[in-house]
Amino acid sequence: MRGLYALVDVGALGARQLEVLPFAEAVISARPAALQLRDKRGGGADTMALLRALRPLCQQAGVELFGNDRPDLAALAGCRGVHLGQEDVPVSMARGVAAHAMLDDFQVGLSTHDLAELDAGLETDADYLAIGPVFGTVNKERPAQTLGLDGLARLVARARAARPRLPLVAIGGIDASSAAAVARLVDAVAVIGALLPGDGAAPGPRPAGGRARTAALVSEVARGHHEASGASGAASAHCGGSSPPTGESA
């Protein structure tokens, strides 16, 4: 996973009187890397119906679809995978659900918030780890302590040292003004609130500017990745340039 990881929060949309599917369709049209349906208070049947409606939209756009918390619903709906929190079923149990459904390539992501949770997550066979909150967020009822960019960088370094190929996702209070800086450190940048219209927007069932907001975030994340790649290449070139030519003594 690499790019923007868009989270469509059913509760946040309901508070703004926005319909889930039209909003999600606008987000999907901007082609984020992945989309997660976050429905913390919905019943299983409602969540399943939304996931099944989103699946063909995501498939057509080449966007990976993830469920939240419930591996059973994500598997039954044919999602790419599920994202788990610290209070959800363990990664191993989610793997069992996927195996029972004969889904060999089902992906499982796990949230982590501090060093202890990160180290524990690295011991699982999660397909990616999410780290956050990076900044303050209003989309969690009991948010963990914010990490900031420096705290994120320290946890990312720890994870890279242990499992260099494991995708890392940053989450928490990230918007268009910070997405590039965050993307320089991680593989994917997850956003919730930055997809939503501002508090001054007129309420209504249809999204306003959802595609434009998502597209701006996709662009900023790509810019951050490009800058990180350029910095890495420059550093490698510098190190190579400092080495003595072949055949000369140091």
C-alpha cells in the first residue's frame, strides 16, 4: 500500500447530513490508494450492505477496499482486507476468518499508538501497521496522545529496523497542509476529517467538493513521496561520491 488511505466515517457523515455512498463515490473518483469504511455504531447488516455497494465502485477505480473492526463482514463482502484496532479481535483470529472464507490474499492492518503497541504489532503477521495519532483529532472518542512528526519518525525508524518491508500508515489529524511532510516518513497517509466539508458548509445529502479535497490530498501525498525519494537518492549519490575511486588508497 502506498499513497492516500481514505477513511469514510459513517458517523461523521451522518453528523453533517451527508449520504455515505455519494460521498464515498466522490472520494473514490479521485483514486486514493485505498478506502476504508469506518462504521463504529452501525449494525452488521447495514455495514455489510455499504461494503457490498462500495466494492464494485472501488474495483472499477482500482482502489483497495477495507472494512473496519469486523473481519467477518469484510471477508463476506469481498473486501481487500480489514483494519483492526487494539480492542478488536487479534490479527491471528482475523487470519482464521479469512482462511475459513478461502481468501488467501486477505490483508489485515493494525492500529498502534505508542512504542509498546508498535513492538507488539511487529510480532504479529499484520500486512501493515498504522501509527498515530500524529496530530490532534476529533474523530476519535478517546484519542491517544499525539506523536507529532518527531514521534512518528522515531516509531517509523523502529519499525523499519525490525521489518524493513512492512508498509506503515500514518493517521491522526493530517490534512492537506501536513500530508506531504507526513508522507516523507511513511508509505501511506490516512485521513478522515480532511475529506469532509468544513463546519461552515451547508448541510445536505450530497457531498460538496469531496473529489477536489481528495484529489488535493492524493497530490500532496505523492509530492511527499517524491521528495523523500529524491532526498534518498541524493544521499546515496553523496555517499557514493565520497568513496575513493577504485584503485586509489583511502
